[in-house]
Amino acid sequence: MKISSVSSYSDGHESTIEYLINDADVPAWIRRDDLWGAPDGDELWEFLCQYMGDGHGEDSSLGWYYLITILEAADPELVGLSHENAGN
């Protein structure tokens, strides 16, 4: 699986990092069916959240915005899906 992780902060710092995640590291339970309608349907994004952020401003009160986008996946229906998270 290949993903893009975009990070933006209120001080103007921005970065984009692409990660290639080995299939062996992606939990077997991650399938498109897990994304929608299941009580715990956010499992894919919970797994990918470890790739959010670039370490900038970890010890401050900066506002932040993170966006993860799936660029390549064994399941073609996952390609193009994205998840965002923001806070201050």
C-alpha cells in the first residue's frame, strides 16, 4: 500500500510525505468492507493514523491539519480514499 500524508500547521509549516507500507505490515482485516457500515468501520484509518504528522510542533499549541490519501493498494477500491483530521 502506498499513501500520501499531508501535514499543515497554523505557523505556515507544510509537508507531504509518501509512505510505502509493506503488505505484511497491513493487518489482514483491512478490507474495503471494513470501512463502511461496520460498528468499528474506522479500523483502516486508525491503522493509518500512525503515519499522520511530521513531528513539527509536537511540543506547542499549533493548530494542525492532517490528510492521508491511499495512492496504491492491493484492493483497487481503496485507491483514492482519504481521511482528514484537524485540531489546535
